[in-house]
Amino acid sequence: MDRRKELIIQKLKANGCRITKQRMELLDIILENKCSSCKEIFYRASKLDDEIGIATVYRMVNALEEIGVISRKIVYEPDKLEDEKIYH
């Protein structure tokens, strides 16, 4: 186990979070992938363990946010205005 993961687990435990097999799987997915949403994390996790629920994913993401390990960002990109489009 790498040092970063160990530190995260220590912080989670200090924050009162039990470290279950499912939470470890979710942590691995979050650390190894750039996921854009909880649904994406859930989709990846459900391939590994069909008993992981979406609520477990949200709780884990919230726990990681609480200890300052991750931050949720929403990215919106505007469409080009009609005048900016190039016609050929």
C-alpha cells in the first residue's frame, strides 16, 4: 500500500470512518482514476462488486471531502455563440 493511501486511511479512521472492503475498493478507484461524478465511481465499483450501492459511494466521497482529500468540481463549458461558428 502506498504512503498516500495509508495517510488517507488514517485520516478516515481518525474521523470515525470504518474501513471496509467496499470503502477500500472505492478509495482505489478514486485514487487510480480521474472520475467526473459519483455515478462514474459507482459504475466502476459495481464492475468489481455488485453489492456496492450508490449511497455507499456518496458517503465515501463525502467522507473524503470532509477530511480534505478530494474536492468536487463541476465543469461547464459554454457552447459557441452563433456568430462564433465557422461555416464552410
